[in-house]
Amino acid sequence: MEKIRDIMTDDVECCSLLDNMYEVAFKMKELNVGAIPIVDEGKLVGMITDRDITVRGVAEKNPGSTKVEKIMSDKLITVTADTPTKEAAKLMSEHQIRRLPVVEGDKLIGIVSLGDFAIRKLTDEQAGQALSEISEQTNQIQH
């Protein structure tokens, strides 16, 4: 049975409670990601998605200097590295979420996204082609 450890990303960039909305948005742009975990002394305390910035930040007219605590989601659904992938996929579906933080106790050790599941089901050649097509579309949109 495949476990989350087999497909998760374990090199996860984070922000802390000392960061503000602008810093999180900037990091998202630099890393080309849609979510950043928020940690406090290594402990996962929240997550900020691009949607959180849009809805709780910009739409509510919070300035870029707004602390992450004001816009982050702090009621998180998490999994462990030993969680079966089928169980994690079911959680994502039930809660309509695209990313699951992977924890060991209360420490963040990774993240798994819908894309990790999709790519895993493809052959290496298909995965390479899919990633190439996604990159082409992203480049076309940016230009």
C-alpha cells in the first residue's frame, strides 16, 4: 500500500508568525506555489493560500503589512507520512482542499498536493510531457 511519504514534498518553504501578507505573497510568487505553511518554532500553526490572500487580505482591504495570523487558516486537516495515499485523497475530496500538510506530532515534515497524486498515476514519460505542457501554458499566460 502506497503511503504519503512516497509522494510528498519534504523540502517545504514556510513563513512564520512574524511575517506579513506581502512577504507570504512574495514567497508564493518566487516559488510558484499557491500555499505557504505557517510555523512557529517548527510547529505547524496555519496555512495561507493564494485564496486567503485574495479573500481575507485584498477583498477585506487589509494592507500588505497585515500579520499572517489575521488571514491564515488555522483549522487544518493534516496527515502523517504513514497515511495511506487513498485515505489522504479521500480527505482532500471530502474537505475540498488541494494540499495537505504532512506532520510528525505537531512538526511540519512535508506537504502533499493534488498534483502529487496526478503525477504519480502517470508514467515517467507522461509526467514529463504533462509538466512540459503545464510549463508552456504558464509561460504563455505570463507573456
